[in-house]
Amino acid sequence: MPRLKEKTLKKLAFSIAFIGIIVLYLISSNIDYTITSIDKITKENVGEKVKVRGMVSQVYGDNTTIIKIEQPSTLDVVVFDKIDIKEGDYIEVIGDVEEYNDGVEVIAKRVRVIG
């Protein structure tokens, strides 16, 4: 049985790793979450990823930004970065549902202004 040369083996390993990274990128870019109504988010959803949309009614905080969004129900969204969002913006948030002060909030992974 012929043995692969070290140079050929390195090229093969690099090619397979490169193809794997491309496949993972394509899979991750196609992941989509369905939009969840704020009034349907409860303590039973803690730990789940959600996508919510709503109008920004209040923004406050320094290093951590708290955004209150309405749909007509209200939900707090926590962002651990400074973010350029203002009252009246219509935003879409993807994040994790967490329990806080006997209620729920979303820890944002992605926030974008959509209108």
C-alpha cells in the first residue's frame, strides 16, 4: 500500500478543513428564527432563542443598554454594548430569553433597526 507523502497529507487536511468552514458558514447564514409576539414570551421560554420586533419606547444605560420595546406589550431587551438606537425606531432583536425580577427579558445577540 503506497504511503502518502507528508506534503500531500497536509494539502488534503487543509482542503478538508477549508471545505468544512465553508459548509458551516453556509449553514449558519441560513438559520432563521420565526418572529415571536412579545405577549407570548413567558418564563417557560427561558433559555430559548427568540426573534422579536417592536417600537422602541425607551433607551437607557451606559455600558449596558436597556431597550424597552412595545408591540403593544412591553419587553426589556438588554444589550451589553453601546448601540445607536433611539425612541421611535422600529427594531428587530434576536436573543436569549432570561428571567429577571420575576419577569422575562431578552439578552440581545443581534439588534437592527428595520424602520
